[in-house]
Amino acid sequence: MLMRPEIKAAIEALLFASGERVAEGDLMELLQLGKTDLEHIMQEMIEDYHDSGRGIQVLKLDDGYIMATKAEYSVMVSQLIKPVSRRLSPAALETLAVIAYQQPVGKAEIEQIRGVRSDRVLTNLMEKGLIKEVGRKPIPGRPLLYGTTHEFLKVFSLSHLDELPRPKNGEENLE
């Protein structure tokens, strides 16, 4: 059985190598740990990375964990990596904000809030993996409802949607 420092090192290697969210279940299985033990170790790692002044952090995303760049370094990192496919137009950012704050939300509501058609923007956001179809509205025609993805959280260095900045006065209701 691995000692605590070795377990942390193994988790760090797994999160780094994956580059994506690693499910708790996968970590428990690989490291032969129970849920409570894993949660305690992961909380320690989250605090260690937060307190150490490093440029990366460990984030909990739903039922898993990911290693990500801290928000304050994301601009510098993006200049190095220049992810062309990640560039978002003002229309895409506006649409993404509507979805993030109003989800689950339908295309009609998005277009009503924005005042313009959003077909192409929605398609682009789905192709980038930032939004997904999360269901259908229980009205005639059963229109699709959209919500954000884990990739959205990762790109914007968020653990949960409740970490989104609060709208400024007068913007509480995006309608």
C-alpha cells in the first residue's frame, strides 16, 4: 500500500497526464482507496496547491478532479498555446453568458434575450464542447434546452457554476 505522500504524487501524475477530469471512482480504483480517504486527500491537495503559490490548481468538478491553470495565469498560457479553436467571438461570449446564468435555457429564450438569431453561435459552442443539450422543454414542439459542460468550467477555471461572477446592478435579469 502506498504512503500518503506517494498517493498524492500518484494523483498528481494521473491528473496531469490526463489533462481532463478524472472521476473519483477511477482514482479510488487505481489507488485502492475508499471514498472518504480519497476525499480527505483531495481536499489536502486542493489546499496545498492553493496555498503554495503555484500557477496550477486542483479543482473538484462534480464527481471528479482536474488539474488546471489558475485564472490569473490563463491569459499568459493562452498566449503561449494560442488555441485558435478556443477563440470566442463577442456573440459567442454573450450567448455563453446567457446559457451559463439561465440554464437550462432554450434557443427561443436565448434569442429573445440577445435580440438576434443564435443558430450558428449555438452550433459553434457545441462544437467547442462548451455547451450541450440537457433536455427538452415540456411544451408543444419540445424545443431543446442547453446548458454548460465540464469543459466550460475548465476553460473558465471554475469548479462550480456558483463561482460565476454575480451580475452587476441592472443585469440581474438578463431578459
